[in-house]
Amino acid sequence: MTRSLQAVAYTRSSTLESAPDGRRLGLETSRGATPRGVEDHPRFFAGFLTSPQVASAGLLAVADVAGARYYQQQLRSSLDPVVTGNGDRLRFESFSGCGGVYARLDVLAAGLDGGEVGHGTTNVDVNNPLREALSRIGSDDPLHLRVGPDELAVTTLDGPVVERKVPLPDRWLRGFAEAQVTAAGFDLRAELPAAEAVRFLRSLPRAGTRGSSRGVRWVVPAGNVLRPTTRPVPGAICLPGPERLVALQRVLRQASALRVYGPALTGSAAAASAWEVVLPGMRLTLTLSPEASRGFSGEGGVLDALATDEAAGDAELISVLLAWEPRIDVGDLATASGLPAERVRAALVRLGTSGRVGYDTAEAAYFHRELPYDAERVERHNPRLRAARDLVGAGAVVLDGNLGTVTAQDGHAHRVCDDAGVLSCSCLWWAKYRGGRGPCKHALAVRMVRRGAVSGQAEVLVEGGAR
């Protein structure tokens, strides 16, 4: 797994302080993107939180996920959460060190008071002393929130005083990309009222507790409750690694509902799902990968979009039209860009691979953000994408005039077949996952050649070893 060190610098540590008019929470920002370009310490908000206790618990939940590994727990992990100002809300995002849990706290307009929300994305410092202070907030006394340096510091900054270097694995970056592609295929599957939401979430096992299960569970909506089932019956929702929802425990006292999102199940394979707790003026969402041992980085949902030159050009055009919108309207982008809606959606997937858009299941819409990392590595270091391009570059992909099949020419070749636009392959990757984790390198190479071929040619020979 490729790793690099990411330098994260702050002017000072984030703090929670007492003041004559209440408490003041100062969240310090690092280098990030804004409409004015890259800034060292952007300022996104200065005002009050309408539900301080809820916001504090939600922020701690996001920080919990950032510092957690739900698989191979003996390895330590801690990556600062990402904050995005979308003009009408603040979004705090994090990813677990194991790459299998994505967390987001959306502090909506109703949760903010007395200040304008800026635009941009950066890291935010959530250190251990701050976590301890936030955990002691027991009332909703006035709490002033500042995201970014205070006004005095803005004019007197002479360099960062808090700097640390954190490991940044490629799989963590790819996970951000894959999670939004996966969530875009979700629909609302169940909604539980507050009392039932609390009962259900408190009944789930925690890691390390007696009788806890680290495997996949299934639940079925029955009115306003979720009932366990031993198999994926029609209407069932996959709950993979239920102990990974532990961060939601922090906000249960303030929850008004629990919403569950997931794909329509077509077989017995485990599936990802998203679990959203509705809070006063906020939403806290955890998205789980299909298995605790299976991070989002290997799901392969972005590969087709990465493999097309057309999507690359479209994404460049669409990126110019983005302005940190909290809700990206595909129709408006299609009108502004002159592209069909399908190509706009493909371009958004492509932008998601470099962290430039996320997906909000509650609003069934993309939103604009810019991850403060070298996210272009997602494409450069994706192993299946690199392997597919190597196959094409080596001339291992040959067009076949026999429509609908792909025939290999030596003992290491693989037969790729087309079934109504879905490519299957004779390689071990396809035999193991059956397309459940995206295309194999052979099918991906087929798509690359087809898109560059003369119209009417539809079959390909792919030579190469099994992945």
C-alpha cells in the first residue's frame, strides 16, 4: 500500500474556552481551497451553535471515526477531520484508518446562528484536550463557534505554530472517492422514530464485547422497527459489521429519527449501507463498507469513469462551474455546460475520484468540496487502472469482429464477454467477485479500446495473466 506524509499545520491548537457571554469553541484550520484560491488558514464561520451539546457530540463522533480502525485494531490511526463551508452549512467529514467507515456531520442552517458561512475545504484540528473538553459539555449554554483563525490572528499570522505530519495512504484517498460513488446508488430503505432508533442502536454489539459479531447482519423494516433476519430476504437491509456504528452512540439522546439507506438487494452478497441520525439542525451519517475487513478503496465503482478520455474532458469543464454548492443540480450543470445529463453524472463521478465532490444520501445529491490532499494520486495509483492501461499500451487488446464475445489467443489470455453492456471475464477476479467490486483489469482494458475504436466494433481479445 502506497503511503506518503501529509503536513498539516495550524496557527495554534483548537480550544474550548470560557467567556463572559458563554463558551467559545475555536476550531483551527489548515491549508485549504477557497473561491479565492488556496489559503493557508481559511475562515469559514464565526457565530453561535443553536444546539451546542448536540454539535459537540456530533463533532466527537466524526473525530471518533477519524481515529479508529475497525479492522486490525492494533494499528493506530488518526487523521484530522475535513471541514467544508457550503455557504448555508458546515460539513465535517472523516474516514476510518481501516478505510471501511465514512462519517459526516452536516450542521445545517438551522443549527447555526449569527454568522455567514464561507466557502471552501480544509482540515480542522480536533486534538485530545479539545475532545476531553467537548465531552464535558452537559448543557446548551451559549456556545460561540469559530472555524478558522480569529480576526486578530488573521492580521498577525507569521507562520504556523502547530505542525505535524500524518501518514496518508492511497487507499484512504481512494476510499473517499469510492464511498460517494457507492452512496449515489442508495435509496431510503427505512426510517425509525426516536425511541425505536435508540432501542435498535443500543442493542447492537460493540467491538470486543461478549457475544459481539464482526460479521454481516441483515435487518428487515417492519412498520417503525427493524427486525433481524438470518438471510437477505426481499426488502432486507445489510448491516455489515454492526459494531462499526458505535460512534452514533454519542448522539442518541438528541436523536429524533434514524434513516437507513442502501441499494436494492439482488442476491445474498453483503452490501454497503448508510445510517443517518437526524438531530436538531444537523445530521450525522455513517456509511459502512460491505464488510469490516473490506475497505471502500477496492470497490472499483470509479474505474469506468477514470478509464474514459471523454469523462476527463467533461470533468474539467464541470469543475469550472462548481462553486461549493451544498446541492449540485445535474440539470443546471447540463444547461450551463451544454452536456447531456448522463455525461454530467459521469463527470461528477470522475470529480469524486479526486475528492472534489461528495454525495449526500439525505438529499440524494452531490455537493462540492475540495479535499486538502494530493488527491490526483487516486487515479495515478489505482492498481487495476494502471494494469488496464498497461495492457492497452502493450497491444494486448485486439478487436474481434464477432459481436458479443472476446476470445483469448494463448494460455494466459482471458475471454471477456458482453451481456447487454455488462462485461464478464474468465479471470480469477471476476470468478471471485462477479462484478461486485467493479470491473477487472481485462474488462477495463476492453472498455478503453472500445471507446477508442471505430463505431461498430464490439469485441476484444485480452491477453495477460489473472489478477
